[in-house]
Amino acid sequence: MSLTGTPFFVTAIVLAVFAVLLPLALWSRVRGPALVRGFARLLMVGFVQVTAVTVVFVAVNNSNSLYDSWGDLLGTSDNVGQAKDLGPDGTGGKKLDQLPRMKQAFDPAGDGDLGPGVLKTTLDGKVSGIKAEVYVWLPPQYDDPAYKDKKFPVVQVLSGYPGSPKAWFGSLHANEKLAPLMKRGKVAPFILVAPRTTLLPGADTGCANIPGKANADSWLSVDVRKMVTDTFRASDKASDWAVAGYSAGAHCAAKLAIAHPDRYAAAVSMSGYNDPAAERDSLTAKTPELRRENNPLNMLKAAAAPPRISLLFTGKGRDGYQQGLDLRRAAKPPTRVDARQVDGSHTTLTWKRQVESVFEWLTARIAPEFRHGGQDGGGLDGAGREGGGQDGGRHHGGGGAWQGGPEQQQTGSHGQGTRVPGSGTPGGQDPAGQDPAAQDRDISSLSPTRR
């Protein structure tokens, strides 16, 4: 019986009800010596507690998509076949265009909780040595004859740790939220790709290549990316690819974009962290060298040249926002970093409320061929100057009404500036950092470019 399926949840509820009724019916009927009666009653009380805890756990797990299977929960799932040293490019010295084709067969996900249109496959990554599931959702325009010759932009969406690749569909409901916005032209018709990121039992890979452990970076930026472009009408241009994540997935998103500007043009980090040590199970925090090399702030500072990427950080205080300010201060053109302070706790409910807004931000950053005209109601022009927002400091968009608040942004030489609302979280915190409120100033709310 599946851990996340409705049958198990119903079974847990039935057992919990039975556990409550059992002592009511048998408490006074237990016979035997006092020790036996006491032990029997203790078992009944324990049964009530165990079943109650089970119901709560299953409900929370189903809502937040923490553990996808019994193997994930029990720590027996291992998706890594081999972890060779693939070198700094993560391809083992091969050029991306020389890799073998990875066209993959997909089937409907078969899970009603994920909403309509979600597809699933199990990919055997030939470069990374990782074999795991990948979920894909195609935009409404994909089967429209008017788009038959179009190559679509792509966003890889990453869950936290522990986390299920289903989370963006089953918990955040990204496909259901974005489909109507795509039909109205407010959000570009992105293909959403959700690969598994929890790859080892009891360990977070930090989406890094660690010889002998896992080549998680290559799994995401090489194998999954190659499979998508070979299987679907997906663009293979870096300018049409982005990566978004929350919590540990946010950390991964920022890292992947900074490390591979030849593969991604933008990244969204919701409640992310820079220091890998913020996640106690992170393999990249095990040694000082790994910890230093896998910190996005250090990666940006150490880059041979400022990468041509756009980064969005959302969060509250040190739970994502401060990390964005740290990168903003270190960024040099053409790198652009936007930091948005938002309210909310470190939960899927918070990130769910941000889905429409961050995808409007992504629409303003990549896939210009899908622009639907429309006037930019404010923002930053190409020279990095503030435009005049027309909404009086309030954004009425997919995520609802958002009040203008303290925020800062760093612009490079590319892209339009936009106001990006959201809702943030206190949670995985970096050990150090200043109070962002001491450095901020209020600026007006800026309307996103419509495409």
C-alpha cells in the first residue's frame, strides 16, 4: 500500500477510530490478575496514541510531500548507481552537444492529487549514474496547432529536503495555478520539469557532484536537461531555461544557475540558504572545502566572469531574504539579483502563495518570443533606472494583492525590473548575516512585464 495514497490514509483513520472504541468497549471487561489487566489497558492506550500520530503524520506528509515512498521514509531508497569524478563541467569531459540522445517514454502520473496533465518517467542518467523519476507538465499551448513549430521554455522545479518530486504539483499546485495565467498570456508557456532530488538515504546531496557519493549536479543540469530537450519540443538555449526551488531546493536553484550560466538564465530561491551547513544532513557541509565551494555567495565571488543570469530571492529575514541581499552586494553586471522580503512561515502554504508571482518574474526574464505585448506598468529600464509604477505601490496579480515593502535589487545590463511579491519563512538560517532591515529602504511596487 502506497505511503501517500488515499487507501493508506483511510486505513489509518479507520484504525484510529477503532483504537478509540476499543478501550471504551473493553476497559472494564479485562479479566485476570491486576498486572495483566494493567498491561492490557496500557496496550490499548498505546494503540490509540500510535494510530493518532499515524493519522497526523500521513496528513502532514500528503500535504507537504515530504516522503514519497516507504523507502524514503525508512531510509532504504538509493537512486545512485555510480558516482565517478566527472570533472568541473560535470560531463566527464564531453561537450553537451556530443552526448547521446536521451529520448524517454512518459506515462500519465496516475495520481489524482497532482492535478491534470502530469506525466512521469524513470530516467536512467547515463552521465550522472543516477536512476530516478522525473515528472513533467506541458503548458496548454503545447498541443495547440498554432504552436506546432515552437520550442518551449523550461523551468526545473525542485523540492526541499526531504521532499518528493511531486511537491510542486501535489502541494504547491503549480500546474493548476499557472494554466489559466498561461492561457491569458500573463505567464509564458513554460514546460515544468520536476526531477527527484532526494537521491540517497538520510542525506541531502546539496545538488552537488561529490565523487563516490552522488553526481546530483550532473543529474539535474545534464541528464534531465538533455532528456527534456530530446523528448519534448523544448528549447535547448540557456536563455530559455530556469530553475526554481524552495528551502533546500532553493539552495540548489541558486547554485545551478551560478555554476552553469551556459545551461540556465535565471533561478528562483524561495526561503533558501547559502551556507550548506543550514541543512544538517547536507553532504556538502561535511568538510570545510565542500562547504566553501558549494556556497552560492562564494561561487558568485569566485566566478571567472560575472555570469549572465537573473536571480530572485524571497523570504523573511535570514530565511532567504538576507541571503539574497548578500548576493546582491556581491553581484556585478551582467548578473542581476532581486531580493524580496515577504511574510509567512517555512511551509508549503507560504511557497504555494508565491507560485504565480515568481512565474510572472520568470516570464519577464526569459523566453522573449512568448511576450504578449502589454505595457510595463513600471520597473527598471535597460539602464537600471526606476520606472513609474502605475499601481500605486500595490501589485494585483496571480498571487493576490501584495503591499509594497522593504526590498533591494541589483541590476546588470540586461532585463526589465519587476516588483515580485511573495510570502517568506523563518527556517534554515545561515550562521552569520546582518539584519537586512538595517540596510533596506522602501521602494514602490513595480508591475511585472506582461508576455
